[in-house]
Amino acid sequence: METAVTYTRGITETLDVSLGVPYLRNRPGLKDPITGEHDKNTSGMGNTSISAKWRFFDNEASGTSFAIAPEILIPVSSSRQRDDLGAGRVSGGVALLLTQEVPFGAVHVNLGGGKERMRSLRNVENPGDRQSAQSNRTTSFSVAPVWEVTETFQLALDMGVERVKEGKVTYEDGLGGEDMTRSLSRTGRFVGLGAIWTPHKDVDLALGYFRSKMNGSNSHAVATEKEDSIRAGVTFRF
């Protein structure tokens, strides 16, 4: 489950900047094919994001607009990275956004890519054991129609695909055992249904349910992971 608070500031009519602060709660997941360990229940603050959105094309007659949205992720601590709450080194990405107005509302198309950079970690119980630093690359494509039910209430459907290419990571055994190295590729699909309520022209409250399915493989194992999540967010406009 993820809850996020986002502050958005309009610099000009075509440029917005945002600050996002997420809080995550993770449930136990799959057994790691390399380490043999299961994910555990963890919760805490994730990567704070600093992003911008520049609308460089806007045709009012056709209702078509294009925007580019770069984002920088502030690193989390080693302990939070270990708890799968975020990346321990500066990360980021960029997305190309297409918005097309339609009779029922709008359709948003998103093509994005990013890089997640993990820091090197040592085992808390056995300091001699070490996991090397890692960089993961992500590409995604999604389509999201939004229905304007009323002036203050919207429903959104978000559908997309994602590919994650994890960089090579090495697990070093400080007791002289065999070191392990892996490089994992994952592909998946996701779908989400959300509602957005605007009680005030400058405030949005959002709640959504998302389901994703990721297929991962490496030289050691092939695994399929399914995840259901509930996400909530608050956006203030000034």
C-alpha cells in the first residue's frame, strides 16, 4: 500500500514543478531464488521525488497536447533500501505524455523510462556478507482514459506494460563461501481503477486499486509475481 502527498506549483502556464513524498507498506512476497529469503512486512518513507512537467505543444482546437516530465528521486537510507522502500542512490526518469480530449473526458498516453540506482549493502547480522551496488533500467507504456462523471468527480482506468532490466548484482560471502551473481529481467502488465474527487478547485483527493503481474527470469530461476495494492494521494494546487 502506498500513500503519497504531492505539492505542485505552477511556474508558468505551461510549466509545473512538483514535490512528492510517499509512505509505503509492503507485504511478504516471493522467495528470492538466490538468497532463499522471503520478503518481510516493512513500512516507511520512500524516495522523495522532485519532478517537472512542461507542456510544449497545446492545440485547443483539437484538444491535443504533448508534455515532457523529468523526475529525480532523492536517495533513501541503507536500512530503507534493505526494506525495499526505495533506491539508495540518486535515481530518476523521464516520460513523454500525450493528452487527447474526448467527449467523455480525456485519454492520457504515457511513454516513460527510468534508472533506479541501488547502493552497496552489508548484511546486518554478518557484516562480512556484502551485496554490490546495482542499477536497474525501466521502460513503460500506459493508456489511461478518464471519465468526467461530474465537475468534481472523475473515474480513471490505467492500463499498461512495463519492462525492468536489473543490472548485475553480486552477493559476496564473507565467510569464504561461494559468491553469487545474478542479472534479472522482468516484464509485466498492470491495470488500475481510480477515483478523483475535487472538493475545491485547488485540491484533489485520489484513491485507486492496482493489480500487476510480473514475470522474471535469470540463470537460476523463473518466477511470476502478482501484486495488489491500494494507493491514495492528495494534491494541492496554488
